[in-house]
Amino acid sequence: MNMNISVLIGYLLLTFIIAGWGYKITSTSDDYWVAGRSLGVFVSVGTYFATLISSWSVIGAPGYFYNMGWAGYWQFGGTILTSIFAALWFGAKIRGTGFVTLPDILAARYYSGAVRVISAGLILIGSMIFLTVQALGAGVILRQITGISENIGIILGVIIFLIFTVTGGMHSVAWTDLVQGVMIFIGIFIAVTMGLEKVGGFGEMHRQLAASAPEFLDPFAGGKMGLLMIFNWYIIWGVGNLGTPQFMGRFLACRDLATVRTSQGLTALTFALFYFLIGTLGGLAKLLFPGIADANSVGPMFITQMLHPFFGALIMSALMAAAMSTASSVLLVAATTFVRDFYQAFAKGAIEDRKLVSYSRIVTVLVSIVACILALKRISTIFWLQPNMVATMGASIGTALIAAFAWKRANREGAIASILGGITVTSIWFVIGLQANTGLHPSIPGTAVALALLVVVSKMTPPTPKEIIAQFFPANN
């Protein structure tokens, strides 16, 4: 048995132990959906970080820095700003509602079942797309680690996602996220440390880059990273993340408001350091492996050529960990959204809590099967739509969600117009390919139209009922 497989098996055994523990302490729907609102600071940091960091951060991001130099850091500024915004204001607002899902919040704030259905439907579609892509990624990673076929890797990957999501719900997902986040961070840190030893240190790396690749040190990459592109990146991630439930839903599982604020402050620092390490890895690769044509091979080449087999295996397992973190979070969001926002919200009469947990597990299995089939069929539309989903969710759900806490005059009619307008504009912009002609990512016109519709339609229609305003804008807050 080679080193990669041994390390991967050891890692999977640890995650299954955590899943078993999660199953033992999960007895209510709140336990399954939001970990009984018990997550402390460090596990909250770990689960948010690991959920957002996908395998692209280890495979693709080093190549992005390799080609763009330190200017590549602009791409990730929006992600850092999201956590700062959450720490200062937004995260506590979401946690303070006491709800379970984002459609829960939107339906209550905008007193509308239609808002719930539209937002929950978009989330379900997006979740299925995200999960399918992660299943395919798991197949690729398992093929690289074990040598099995990609299709078998997809099936095994989905089974792994399913086991520790269906057993303990958010408890299992959050704590395995913490383990996976630590693995990813340590793996990259080790790779960078060993690379710096090879070239003579951080300062020496920059001296050599100044001589051989001075554009790497240019904050605008010699004109390749213009102000419009920087603006695009900040809107894509800064607004897009705010409408993505697998990220924002983490706030609802935190122990209290202080935990949200502290954990998101620490998360911003964690992201800043992590992307600094990834940028450094890109610079090291530029010196040690010049002339790489395929950007996606930069990270894997650095790992395989530079590290001891054990550390290389650790980072390869970290790739699987990254896919698992994102997939399990998306899977839980899909199950929770379906059971909470479609079944429970419109069911007649009360439903036993244990049935809600059982139904959530059943939906988790069904969603996994569908995602596995879509991944095995490699339906091109799924992979074509995936890049646009964060933009669509940010423009539609993100805009309405921010306005829910920021503007009292925002009302039901404005929210419906905003969400539908955001979906429509980002989709048309993406399908027609207007970004190539305008330089604007779909999230920018989508957010602009969503905001304009929210304001105009809200002003033209009756204001929000006073009891809703009192609930979301308490006098002492």
C-alpha cells in the first residue's frame, strides 16, 4: 500500500469517528440542521474556512499566482471583506434571528411564502450544481491518489460525503470541517516552508523574482490586473458569498452573537494568511519550475517534486478534504432547505421532530444519488452553469438579505422583484457572454439591477407592516 493511500485511509477513519460521535449527539432537527446552535469560536472558524476553501485553492490558485504574481491577491480580497463585514455587523444580524435557513429569514422579513419558495428553489438548484461538481472533483482526486477509475472515484467520493453528513448532520460536518481546514492549512504551510528553505528564504525569493520575473512583484501584473478586474473580483466574492447559504448558514449554528463576531474576525485573518501562503507558493514555483504552461499543474508539481512522500500524501489528502468540506456543507444545505422550506413550512399541522430528522437524512441520500448520477453522466450544462451560481445567489439572495437588516422600507414586493431581477440579469449576461464585451462579470449588473428594483418597487408599494419592523429593527438595537 503506497503512502498516499495509507494517509488517506487514516484521514477517512478519523472523519468517520467524528461522524459516529455526531450521530450520538444528534437527536433533534436543530441538532441536525444547525448543531443545536452550539458551535464555539474555533470550530466556527474551521467550518467556515474549510467550506469556502475548495480543492481549486490547492490546485488552481497557485497557478493563478504563478501567472499573475502578487497581483493575484486582489482576487481574494472580497472573501476577506465578507468575513470582516460579518464580524462587524452582518453575521450577528443573521444569528440574532434564531431561524434555521436563509429562506426562513427572507420569508419572515418579507412576510411572503413566495420569497421563501423562490429563494429556496434557487438554493436547491445551486446546491445540486455545486455538489455535482464536487463529486466529479472527488473522482479526479481519488484517481490521482489510488489509481482507480474516475467513475469509481466519483461513487466512492459521494459515499464518503454521504456517510458523515447523513449520520451527524451539522455536528459531523462542522467538526470534520475543522479537521479538514487544519489539514489544508498545515499542508500548504509545510510546502511553503520547505520551498523557502530551498531558495534561501522569503527575502531571497523576492530578490530572485525581481531579477528573473519582475512582473511577479507588480501589484497590477504589468496591466493584466486592472481596476475593473479588481472591482469584478471584489463584487463576485464580496457580494456573492453573502448570498451563498453554505457560508452564511454557519452563523446560525454559532453559540451566540459574540461567537459569530469573534470567529469571523479570526476567519478574516486566517484567509489573509492562507492566501499569502498560496501566493508565496506561486512565487516559489515561478523560480523552481519556470515555464509551466498549464496553470493547474503548478500546485501538484510543486507538491510531488518538492516534498517528502508523507507530506505530499498529506497534501493530496488535503485536496480530498477540501472537496469533502464543500460537498458535505452543500449536501446539508440542500437537505435542510427541502425539508424546512418546502415540506415543514407548508405542511398542515405540527410534525414530530424525530420525523424531521429522518426526512432530512432521507433527502440527503436522495440528493447524493442524483448528484452522483449527474457527475457520472458528466452533463456539460452542469459544469457550464456552476461558475455563475455564486454570482446569481449573491445578486439575488445576497441583495435581499442585506436589505432585510439595513433598510426598513424594503418590502415584500421589492424583495420579489429584486430576487427575480437579479436571477434574470446575471443569467442573461452569462448566457449571452456580455462579460467579454463589457469587462463586467454578471454579478455586477445583476447586483445593480437587483438593488435598483428593490428600491424602486419598495417605494412604489405599501410599506412593511409595523410588527415586522419591530421584529427586525428592535428599538434598543
